[in-house]
Amino acid sequence: MKIKQVLLIAAIVALIGFPLVIDNPYYIHLVETILIYAVLLFGLDIVVGYTGQVSLGHAGLFGIGSYVAGVLFMKLGMPIWVTIPAAITITALFGGLLALPALKVIGPYLAMVTLAFGTIIQILINEMSFLTEGPVGIKIPKPSIFGTVATEDQYYWIVCVLMLLSLLVVHRIMKSHLGRAFEALRDSPVACDCMGVSVYRYKVYAFVISAGFAGLAGCMYAYSEQYISPNTYVIELSILFLLAVIMGGRKSRIGAILGSFIIVMLPKLLDDIVLFRMVAVVLAVLFIILSLVSLSKKLTTVRKVSIPLAGIVGLAAFSFWLENITDWRLTIFGFMILLVVYYLQDGIVGFVRNYYAALTGKSAQAARDAQALLQIKPSGKDVIHAASDTTKGGTLLSVKSVLMQFGGLKALNNVDLTIERGTIHGLIGPNGSGKSTMMNVLTGIYVPTAGDVVYSSNSVVGKTSSEIALSGIARTFQNVQLFGEMTALENILVGLHHTFHSSLLDVSLHLPKYTNEESAARARAMGLLQFVGLESLANEEARNLPYGKQRVLEIARALALDPNLLLLDEPAAGLTAPDIKDLLVIIQKIREHGITIILIEHHMDVVMAACDKVSVLDFGQKIAEGKPAEVQADEKVIEAYLGGQSA
Amino acid sequence: MLAINNLEAGYGKVKVLHGISIQVPKGQVVTLIGSNGAGKTTTMRAVTGMIKPTAGEIKLGTTSIEGFDSYQIARLGLAHSPEGRRVFSTMTVTDNLILGAYPRLTRSRPKGDIKGDLDRALELFPRLKERRDQLAGTLSGGEQQMLAMARAIMLNPEIILLDEPSMGLAPILVDEVFRIIARLKSEGITMLLVEQFAAAALNVADYGYVLENGRITAHGPADKLKNDPAVKAAYLGGSH
Amino acid sequence: MRGVFNIKVRAQFHSLFLSLGLPMEILLQLVFSGISLGMIYAVIAFGYQLTFATSGTLNFGQGEALMLGALVGLTLADTLGINYWLMIPVVCVFGAIQGGLVELIGVRPAIKIKSEFGWIMSTIALGIIFKNVAENIWGRDDMRFPSPIDDEPIKILGANVLPMELVVIGGALAMMLLVELFNRKSIYGKAVVATANDRDAAGLMGINTGLVITFSYALSSLTAAFAGVLVAPLTLTGATMGAALGLKAFAVAIIGGLSSGMGIIVGGLILGIAETTTGFYLSTGYKDVPGLILLLLVLAIKPAGLFGKSAIKKV
């Protein structure tokens, strides 16, 4: 950790000292552009790297930032400390306007919509000459600070400061509960909603935040170039930004800076055939060496390296065949995208990290996190909060004549269910009888075709999954829905999202409100891990945990919601006998806190041991109900499970 | 006809099948029973090429098919009536049946008399005959099950895999389904029947295997297995 | 582009007509132009639907497929002097090969690694490459495509309609009908529909779904290339003609609903007419805006499209 801090300080010093050492305004301007693009990429990384959405409209947002600065200066003579906040706010607003409709749909739709948005913005800037001077463009001098116009060097330092501030803010946001929410919604949107983190809302937040950064970058760009015109902010620029994020490396600040460096230098590279040839040959040689090393260490196979090898060597050969590279810039650009998308998915940063780990067998990340972990003491307080409503007895949840129909299929056919407070209620039935459908109805994933579900005197029909989760109903999933790429601890922290009330400002400035909430949450999360016996695996990525432990982690995460009602969907599936014993202990302890439990299970021993009352479903209907022993002996139940004596 | 030897399979890090062996001799009906989560679906998926096994061998006739793609296995004569039916909902009943014969129509299998087979299938399933021009998505659960089975027969297959044909069906329809299975059996069709409904399955099968937690815990001739306490234990826990 | 060319010329005629008190004529003419433009959008959108149905992916470089078709057609018809109508099947074959290539290089690897970002970026990249290659082969200037039929406008309901516009409308409808027929009647067509319906089950039937996806991409580029040679005589042909068309056709696919054939025809008509009228009454610079705004509106209000169905989630 020490080395990292030293390197960081050295880098900052080098950055700030740069214009003092190299007095050439051309190079200063170049580095300035890299820093400005980096700010935009920090924001874009949130959308692309963390939430996994493709945005082709960030050039448009960049343009809005530039033109807010340009128009405010030209029409109203506004100084820089008005244009910067204005650019950030107005661009963020546009980002929100775009995100609200766009994020209701998934995947390629967002890409196309942002593409459309970017195109509209460019057209509007071009056409609305009364405001933007249209194709003529706007000239902007360097900003005036305290009466005097800033010099090239002085403006460079302003950009440095703003970039470092952005770096800090993004870093803090991504390490906070917001960053975890963004990652969670990419890993498992369903689980995210059911943990009280509304996927839609957070996708919009992510987009708006990234728009804010794009606006800041755009504003800085305007002063830097001293001239803006509509044909800068075209789709190709958006694609360039995406390439930068991917090539540099997602979820990484260094990756964003590296990516920015690459895309600023790329046009220079693609314009100069001699330079290009040199770089291409160097890259080819590097790659050959790398391949040989990897092959000798058995890290990869000949087949895997052959295509990228052919690609890079072919590129070098191609460059010697060409006389003039400018015409073929875009083709090379296109091939770079293809290569990066398939062979450099983690970007250069990711590639280096993985390679280092593969070579040395160590993971720098794990070492660092282990350090941080030792500093978390589980809180002395009880980690499971008792059910907030402790009136003895009474009905907590009432399912009234629920019908769930999919086309011609009645998954739930007029089902009534009454769950008493403080009890453990089992729900059993053969495959396809409607148990999981019932779970999904109770947690808002399905809206029942007819009937009502009343929880604590309020109907939950029509409420979103995150609303239901926040009102006290938590669940686990039949097919494990953990946030795979996040650690066990982080998974629970997402469940604790509801305990955070800090704003963006609290997070950015690390105000006490936020730092207290974060440490309290971490302590509580460790406590919950301890409760289920997973504290030693707190730093493991959830997807690497053994199956049985994953299931138990889901329970711990659900408990983090402070539920009154806990829905367990086949918690014993795939568990070995000793694991099942532990599970029963956990269930009992949960019940002791007054939390009501609905348990779907196939393992009859679990049902018999744990449940107070059991309801049996078959073909979407309730066929029996009562104490476990009664139900087990019921003729109808036996027939439902084992099949009749027919045929 | 179908030989599964020491099959291991799973999803990512989760191993579901820990080395199971099942033999389906030609002309026989073999059933694989077990409760939910035992690994029946995983077995089906491994055999039909939807997932690749991690170890073990699957032989269809004399050909090893482990690791093959689904369409290759189908073209070798293995027909599948999948879990949940999975009929083509936007196509008519007739079109669904014709698609069942796709390898025959496209020369991957001997063509034979497709029209004749289509008529025979509709005779075997009168409900389908009534609805031959209806869209498959509008059929009831039971009718879709009939369609899935008829579609499998249209391949003129070496073996038919039936995956939980009784799932989600009302008891009367379950009876009908098993009656049809019995009829197919009497025509000498080889079948591997995966079922949760142990009793009905063991009634119609020649031989049975009990799958529990990814392992075969019992197997034997069907009528002997019917009264085996291991079967009951696999479903309802020890106390029965 | 097309609108600029003809509308400016017509505008001059129409100020003449206006003084004679015949404004309805303008509107009708715009409507006809809008319909033919809309049908082009519909044919491209049709291509999006084809690949989306079978594979859940689409070609972000679809506009470039159209552009390549037009340019190849131009070379065949102009430089090599081949008859326009004979040239069309050749262009179609070219389009099919191009589409197959896109699927092989760009889409198949992405589907294998289940990366949505993968096929989005790679189809974009391939589009960029095609455009650049086209620029280098055919130059950066726009060229005129010789019209196969008379340029003499026909009078329909009092409005001037170019015969080529009628060919476009007819051709587009014919192409879409042909594909529909193929889907319904031939066994291979049924295999495609089955793959779109349930890919796994289709595999169980012995259908090579990977090949079906390649085929749907080939067909999709074929229709785009066909649209290219249809629209080329009405507008200027050049390496840049595809981008805007591809984007707006996507708007049509969204507006109509990604699963409804009727929807894209209606969507295409709405967009085409909206564009020609905006371009005339407002300003040609704003011509591209209504479609894009319509796209955002539809997504905000009814994301499944005007004719589309929403999907049920399963957990």
C-alpha cells in the first residue's frame, strides 16, 4: 500500500510540474486534452464499466457541456465559476431526461436511443443558430481569474485540479454504497430489486452522474480549444470514448486515464505512416514475446493466441504495404475495436492485472482487501434486528384468492394462505405446483391476474419489488442470485443499502454522516457473516464460494434488510447433511428474533423439523394444510407426490 | 440403445451429477425417478446436448454422443419431449408436428412416409387432430404435452426421451398421458422416461432407476422397485 | 439527400401552384414521397427484426449493408453496363455473403461469450470498416445512380409521383411478402420461425440453430442491399448514405415493435411522412429530428412498440 501512495504522489507532482519542465504549448495542450477526456471517461466508466450499459450518446452530452459554457459566455458574459456548475447541472439534467425513458428498456435499445440522442443534440446545435451560432461556432478566450486572463500554463493547472478532484469524487462514489448498488444491478437485477435497490432508479442515477462529468469535461474543453463547433460532437466521438473505456480497462481510474491517452494519441498515430509502422512493429514484437512466455508457462494455448497474433502481425505488415495511412484510419480503428472487444475485454489494466496474477499466483487485490478486513470488528450488538412489529400472534400476511395465469396456464389457481406472525410456515408441493410462482407474486416480481396479497394490513399487489423489500419482506432464490463478482461482504452490504441516507455530497466529501454509516454497515455485515459462519470468506468473490455457502450467504443478505417476513426458497437444496443441520440452527435463531418465515422445501426432514404449519400446493391449488405430521400422513399429499395408482 | 456410463455434469462450479450409469435396452421403457433437485433435468440436458458433461460417456447405439450439439444428437435419432413441453407457440399444431420430422425432410434421416406418419400421429392423439390448425400457444397444458410427445414420434426415432410429461397436468390428463406411453410401449418404441410421479412411471416401465442428490440410490425391474422403501424415502423423507 | 434535391425543385413549382390556389397538391406529393421513403425504412427495419427474432441481436451496421448494396449495384449497372433488373439478384447475393460475414466475425463470437456489448461494438466496428473501405474504393463523393425507368412524373390524385417511388413501394412490399411466404411454406422457413420462437427446442428438433442465425443475418443484409438499389436512383449514392438510414430504420423497428411485421410498415409510413413534411414545412436541417423524437417518445410511453407485446419475466 505504501508503494501505491508514493507512486500516486509522484504522479501528481509530475503532472503539476509538467509545464514547468516542458515549455512547449503544443504538448501542454495535448496533456490538457488527455486530462479533460479522462474526466469524461471517469463518468462514462460508471455507466459502461459498472452498470454494464452501452451509451453512444456521450459525445452529445460532452457537446452540451461545451455549448453551455460557450453560450453563457457569449450571450451573458458569464465567468468560469458560473459556467462550470452550470455546465455540470444542465448536462446532468439532459442526462436525466434521456435516461428516464431510455432505461426502461434493456440492452441494445439503450445503445440505439443514446445514438439517437447524440444525433439529435448535434442537429439541434447545428440548426439553432440563434442560440449557438450554428456551424459558424463560438470563440471563447481563456477564462479570467481575478481580473486577468489565465495563461496557457495557468489554465492547465486549473484543469489538473479539476481532474484530480473528479478522480477523487468518482473514486469515493464507486467505493461507497452507490458504487456497490451500480455493480449489483449489473450482476443480478432481480436480486437487486428484491434487496430494496431499485434497478431502474439506480441506472438513472448512474447515467445522470456520468452526464455531470461529461458536462464538466465539455466545459473545460471549450476553454481549452478556445473554439467550439457542432461537427466535433459526432457519433464517431462517442464510439471513441467507448473504445477508450474498454481499452484502458473498466472499473478503473487508471484505465480511464490510459484510455484517454490512447484516443488522444491515436489520430496522431494514424496520421503519420512512419510512426504507425514503428508502433505496429513494436507491438507485434511485444506480443510475440508475450505469447512465447505465456506458452512456455502453459498459461495459454497456441490456438488462443493464433488469431490475435495474426491480427497484430498482419496489421504491421499492412502498414508497410500502405503508402498513405490517413485514408485507412477508420478501417484500422474498426479492427482495433474488434480486437479489443474479443481479446482485451478487461482492457489493458485488466490484462496486466490478470497476467501478473497468473504469473505470480498472487492477487494484489486480495492482499489489499485482507488488510482492510482486519480492521473491521463485528459490532457487539445483535446483528439481526428483531421484527419491528412484535405483537404476538395475529396475521402478518394474507393471500386472498390469488390467481396467476400465463396465457392458458393457471400457475396459481385461487389460492388462499394465512401466515401467522412469528411462525415458520412451510409451503410444499411437487414440481410445477406453483410454489416459486407464489414467492414471485409475494415479492412483486409477478403481478397476480386476480386476488390480493395483504401484508400488515396493506395490499402489496402492484408495488415494485424494491418497495416490497423495503417494507419488510426479504427473500432468497431457488437459483442462487448472488452478486457474483462482488465479495461476500459486499453482497451483504448491498442488503444493508437501506441503512444509508447520505447524499452524493456526503459521499464525495467523506463527511462524518457517510463515514459513520459506512463503518456501522461494515461492522454489521461482518456480524451477519459471523452469524452464518462465513466470516473467514468475507473477501471471496461470491461466485467462487462453494454452493452450500452461497445459499447461506443469500440468507445473511436477506437478513440485512431487517425483514419482518423472510421467504426462503428451497434453502436446503444441494446441501449435505451437516450443512442442513447448520441451516436448521440458523432458521431457529432467526425465528427467535420474532421474524416470520415462509419456507419452500422438498427436503421433508427440514420441513418436519422446522415448520409450525405446512400448506401443500398441487397444480396451483392448495390441497392440504396443517401441522407437519398431519400433512405428511394426508392421503391426498402422498398421492400428489408419489402419483396415483392409475395407468 | 442408450448407454450412460459414470456421467458427471453440473453448472459452473456446482456439480449436480456425481457419476451415474443408466442403460436403456432397445424396445424397453426405462424410467428415472427422483424428487425435485435430484438431478433428473440435468441428466436429460446432458444426454440431449444442452449441456456438456464434465466426465463420463453417453452412447446412442454405437455412437458416443457426449459433447455433441443438440441438433446433431437429434439427427442421430434421439427424440426429446422436453420439460415444460416447449412447443413452438406461434406455429400451428400441424407445423409443430412437421418440424418434429425436420431431419427427415432435410435428408439427415431416412425420409419415409411423412404424410402417413402425420396422419397416424393425429389418430393417436384425437385432441390434436381437432386442433390441427390452431396455434400451439393456445392449447391447454395437457394438449401441449400431447403435442410434444407426438412431435417426438414424428422423428421416427431410435429412442424417445420423455422429460416429466406429467408436470402441471390434472390427474385425468396424467392418466391419458401414461395410457399413451403404454400404447407406444406396446408398439416397441424405446423410451427413457424421467418422472417425479414414481407410481405411475413404475407402472408403465420395464426397469427403473432412483436418482437422489445426483446419485443412483436404487435400480431394478419396475415392479420390484414399486414396493422398495428406498423409493418412498427418496421422496417423503424417512418416516414413511 | 433526396429530400433536398427534389423538394427544393418542387418548392419552386409549388410557389407557382400556391399562387394558383392549390396547396393540397404539395401535401399529397409529400405524402407519396413519405410513403416511399417509409417503405425503405420498413425494409431495413425488417432486417433488424429477422436477426433479433432468431438471435436477440441486430446489426448496428445495417445502414452500411444498404450502402454497399447501392454502390455495388452502381458499379454493375453504370460501369459494367449490366441491366438494372438483372443486377438486382447479383446485389442480393452479395448482400447475403456480406451478412454472413458480419455474423461470423462480429456476432457469433459475442453470442458464444454471452456479451451484449460484444456484438453491439463489433457490428458498429464492421460498419465503420465497410464505410471506410467503400470510401477508398468508390471515393468520398456522392454519385448519381442511373434510373432504370423514366423520370417523368405520373399524376396520381393530382399529385406528381415519380415512377421510381412506385417501384420502391412495390419492391419493398414484394420482398417482405416473399420472406413471409418463405417462412410459412418452406421447411427451412419454418425452421427459422421455430428458432425465433424457442432456440433450445429448435435444436432438439435437429435444427442447426447456429446456421439459422447465420442465415438470418445473410437474409437481413440481403434485404438491406436490395433496399439500397431501390432507393439509389431516388437519391445520391455514396459511402455516407447508410448511417442515417440505419438509425432511422431502427426508430421504425422500435416504433412498430420488434416482433410485428405490420408494425414496421405502419411505423415506416408514419416516419417517412413525418420526415418529408417536416423537411418541407420547417427546414431541411430538422428533417431527421421527428423520427428520433418519435423514437424517444415511444420508448418512454410504450417500450414494446405500438404493435409489440411485452415479455413476462421468469425467475
